[in-house]
Amino acid sequence: MGSSPAFEQYIPYIYRLAQRLVRYRRSAMVDEQDLVSVAMSALWQRGREQALDEKYAKQIIKYAMLTLLRNSSLLKMPRSVPMAQAIEAYQKAKSADELERVPAGNPIEQWEQDELVREIVSKMAELPRQDQILLSLVFEQSLSFQDVATVLGLTKSQVYHRYRAILKELRTKLGLSVDKEIWA
């Protein structure tokens, strides 16, 4: 990937994906140009290390953009929360650590909840990158299956079935009964 024409062939794709991702975000912290910059930087860095085929280059671009979006959301608020309420909560918080903490009445219950979260995070880290991206789009970015399908270039049905398979795999790894529909 040392030649510039090979690098330039991904520029239209980078801009299209950046436009899609910005359109589905409520945050103004990251704009289209930020996404383009991080994607081009990641592509350039990986291209220096090894030759890239088209599929791998697109994965690098998507992952770089999604990582930027994931890391830019300082306050995790569902889309159903009004923007004014989200801004008020952000202004009341003193640090990023406080934004992540949820107060609990009983320290033992809090520890058990934290332990479950740590276990889930470790099992999710073992998933293939494509599955991690899918879960990130659904849970962190609050995208619908149709929106996820658009971003990943799949059909809505493929996204739904892959999502269900990922959850089933996580339930199995966590030792939860597959019959229980606690996450669905």
C-alpha cells in the first residue's frame, strides 16, 4: 500500500461512511472531518506495516471511526433522554470517572454488579472484531438494526441473526441458561 493511488481509492468510501455515522449521532463532539482524519491516519499507519486488501482496509476504516465515536461519548445517555437533560447531567458531573459510576446502596451488591460487568467485558473482548463492532453500534451508539445494517453493509436480517448468535455465544460463555431471554 505504499503507492498513493491505492490509498486514494478509499477516500470516497471514507467520506460516505463518515457522513452516515455523523448523521446517526446526537453528539456534536465529533464531526465528519474528525472521522475522516482518524480513518485516513489509521489506514496510513496500517498500510506502512503491511499490504492491505480492500476488505481489511475497510475494516480498519470502520474500526478507527467507531473507536473515535466510542471514546468521544463522555456521557453515556440513551437516545430517549432529552438533550437538555443530558447536558444538565454532564454539567453536574465533575470528572469522567463520576460519569461512569453508578451509586449503589449496598457495597456488596455494587461489587457483585461490578464483577458481572467485568466478566461480560472480558468475554466480549474475546469476540471477533466484527462482532464487537456490531455490539458497539447496537448498545453504545443506540443504532437500530436497520442503521447497523447500513453502516456495516449488511442486510437487516443478517445483522439481527448475527446479533442473536453473539448473545447466545455470550450467554454460553458466561454460564447462563440459553433458554432465559434476559438480554433479548
